[in-house]
Amino acid sequence: MALLGDQYASSDEEDSQIQGTSTVTSVIAAPDVSLDVWSHSVHICKLYTNSTQDPMRLQLMLAKPTDTTLTYNARVEDLARPSQGPKNPYKATEGNALKRKNALTGDAQETAISDSTFSSLHRTWQSLGYTKDPSVNGAYVGDLVKAQQHEGKDIIQMRPSKEESASLRRKRQKKGDPSIVDGPGAYLGPWAQYAALGEDESASDEEYIEEDIVPARTTAVAKLASDYQDDLTNTETTQFEGTALSDYQGRSYMHVPLDLDVDLRAEPGTRKNYIPKKLIHTFRGHAKAINALRFFPNHGHLLLSASADTKVKLWDLYHNRELLRTYSGAQKAITDATFDSTGGHFLTGSYDRYMKLWDTETGVCVSRFQTSTKAIPHVLRFYPADNNEFLVGTSDKKIVQFDTRSGEQTQEYDHHLQAVNTITFCDENRRFMTTSDDKSLRCWEFGLPVPIKFIAEPYMFSLVRAAPHPNGKSVAFQSGDNQIVVYASTDRFRQNRKKSFRGHNNAGYAIDVDISPDGQFVCSGDSGGYVCFYDWKSCKMWHKIKADDGPVVRVAWHPQESSKVVTAGLGGEIKLWD
């Protein structure tokens, strides 16, 4: 034990030791080390110091960061002890200073200032190049020389008084009469000069009239002549692009062909229909999306197409399958086109807010129509019982009835809440059904502006396209929730909940729906480029054809052929399937 030294002996040996006269300093082999909490003890008898940790003060270090109370009584010197370590340049030290002072553009400081004061200071800076310093009373920033010249006034203080403004206005020339072009009292308007300005003080860009030129004394222009008018002169044109206007017998190119293996003069729906299998022809001529496809009524030997490229084209479906005539005249995209019951005339509507009646054979624009509110026509339908009247559904939630002989509006059906999408005649053409973006269906008596039936259910979506069934008892509607719903077109106008055609996608597009002439099949386009065929009785999908790379938005079934269908998409191509 002697080898270990005096301070490393056992307790028994320490008791037996005799205190000597020499002073020995103790050495701690493994002292306790902490971060910042130390207790200094001084032993007078042994004349040495010992530094140990205070367990009570260590509780402050071991406290959780989420604790809001101390578990012991802290001493005053601990609470008032100054913070140690380097200073945080982003931490507030005094007052209500901004916590993050250093901004990207400099030193940002908070200050309270009203909107009007800031606006006046900002305008003064932009106009005069100086402004007051809002943080220091009486100080200015910017061009101090200008501030001294203007006596430190801001832009509001430099505004002339009412008396000065009135005196300046009295010195200005009269504006004159707008009806007088030249001479005494001629209209000057905002170009009227001030009397204080001489000839040499006028603006440098002012035009001078040579003395030897006498201004012409023109007659005053009538006020009505200055109104803006739409220039409609020579806007409608047509061009025949077929082989010949007539055949060897002198018959028009619109004559129904008789040299075919199918009788196009038969009653539609007398033949049994089948699903088309293959593509037999593609019509190319439009540059943009097809917005309407219409077969020639009852016969179907001609096809009318309306496109977003402002053109309407007439195609021959037999013989050479060529383009026959192009009708031009719309200033914007065509929204819809429809034949009358004979096919001799057709209507077009456009985003230029005009509806135009065309002669199919000659291509002449017979008349133009426009609603009283100049709304955009969305859907057009001739009254089947009288080709001199037609209905138009507009973007301002109205259905307007026109007479083609007088060109006047004869009736207005105004109960929808949003743009009208479809118009379908039913019940032997005595009534018609309309749908709108307000997710409702309304039924009307023709000529009476009060709906006789209103259908709006919470689960309904917008019905964007419609197709009547050949039996005259039902109408199929393209719903916005990827299905085709069926409503009765008789007295009750109820939805047939047993008939719902699902399997195609149409969300986001106004995709056509059509029914075969015999009523056996329902066809619809698809946003994925397909044409879907459903069985009317079982509501099951019968067949599906990949018709385009983009959405197929237009579908029409031939009124006479058993399996001919035309489709069109957003690319402008029209495809004939059989």
C-alpha cells in the first residue's frame, strides 16, 4: 500500500495515519467533467480546491426541450447570467426589432406607415427624384438639390389650387362642336391649346399647315355615320369543287343516284342494321376539328361537314366520293349545322354570333340571323313541320325561335340557367326537349315559352348530346359521367333507369351519340379514339372500333345503308366505315 501513496491507501490505514506538519496536495485521477455546471468547494484545513458537479443544477441541462416549467428553484445568479458564446446576428437583442434583419437587398426594418403616406412618398420619388425619410423626422433621401429648390414639398403639396386650375382652364380654347369638321367652332377635343402658348411655343411634334394651302370646306359627317357597323359585304362565298354541276341527263349533282345496289329512296329503318367492321374511305379537306356531321335527309347520298376552320363542305358518298362544294363566310369557328326536312337549305351557327341560311345547291347565303342579345348559337334545329321556322339554343341560356321569311324573332324560351346544349323534337313534333349546362332537362310545347316538365336531380350531369329513337318514344342523351341515359319522350318524360349504356369515356368532350335507323344499335364516340356500339335492348357493348388516335367526337349513322357509319375527330379527317 505504501507504493500507492498516501492518498491511495485504504480507509483503515487513513485513520491510523498521524497528521504531519508537511502539506500534501491531493491529486484526482479521474475528475468529473461536465459541460458548464460546476461547484467550487474550498477546504481550508487541507488548503486545496475541488471542483465537482452539482446534481441539482444538472436538472436544468437534462430538462426536455418541450418543458415550460423548472423542477427546482433556480438561483438568481443563474437566471441573470449573461448568454455565453458568439452572438447570433439574426436574433433580436433589444426592443421589437425584426428577427431577421439581413435581407437580400440590405438591412430591412419594420415601420408603420399608412397607404396614403406611402403612395405620396412613392409618387414624389418617381416624379421629383427625392422624398422624405419616414424613419427620421425632417430628413430627405434622393436628390437633395431638387428638394431644396422645391422647399421639400411632396407631389400633393405641389398640386395647384382650385383658383389656379380654373384660371388655366379659362385660358384654354373651346373643344368645339363634334359635328363641325373645319372652320369656326370646329371640334378640337383634347388637342385644344392654351391661349398663353404662342406659335413658337407649341409642341415640337405638332403638324403645321402651309400658308398657301387652303383647308377644304367639307360637309359635316352625320353622327349616325360614325357608329361602328359590321362589314358584311361580300363575306359569304362558295366554290364548286366537283367534277360537273350536272350529269349527261341534265340532273343536278344533288340528284339521288339510282344506279346503286341499294334503294336510297326507301323509307328509313326498313332494313336490318349491322355493326360496321372496316374503314372504306377517308375524306380529307378540313384543317381543324369537325363540329357537325349531317347526312342528307332521308337519302344520305350527301354528307355535310362543319369545322372549326370556318368552312362547311358537302361531300359525295358514292361514285367518286369527292368534295362537291365549299361554303365560306363565317369569321370564326362553326358551332353547328343542320339540314331542313328537304335538304334544299341548311343552317349554320358560328362563334361570330351569326346564323346563316344557305342554299345547298347554289351555295348562296339566303339570309342572316342574330339574336337580340348577340349570343353565340350552340345548337340549331329546323321545325320539322315547317321549314320556315327554326330554334336556336344560345350561350345566354335562351332558346330563340326565328322565322326565315321575316328574319324576326317570334318566340323566346328563357328558363334555363346556363348555356343550352341540345334541342330534340318529340311527340309528333308538337313538343321539344332541351338540355343545358345547368344539369337539367326541360320539355316545352312548341310556341309556348313555359316548360311543361322540369327534371333536375342531384345525381344528374350535363347532357351534352341527344339522339331520338326511331320509334319516337325515347331519346338517348350523352351524359357527362361516361354513360348514355334514356328518357321517355311521351307525356311523362321519365328516365328509363333500366337503360344505361356504359363502357366509353366522354368526360371533357361533347361527344355525339346516334341510333341506327332500325333502332337496334346505339353508337357513341370516345375520348380514347374508339367508336362504341351498344345493343339497345340489353344495353351491353356489342363492338368497339379503334377509329382515331385522338378523341372521336362526331358519329352519324347512315339513314339508308345497313352498316355505314361516319366518324370524325379533332384532326379534321372524316372516316367512312362499313
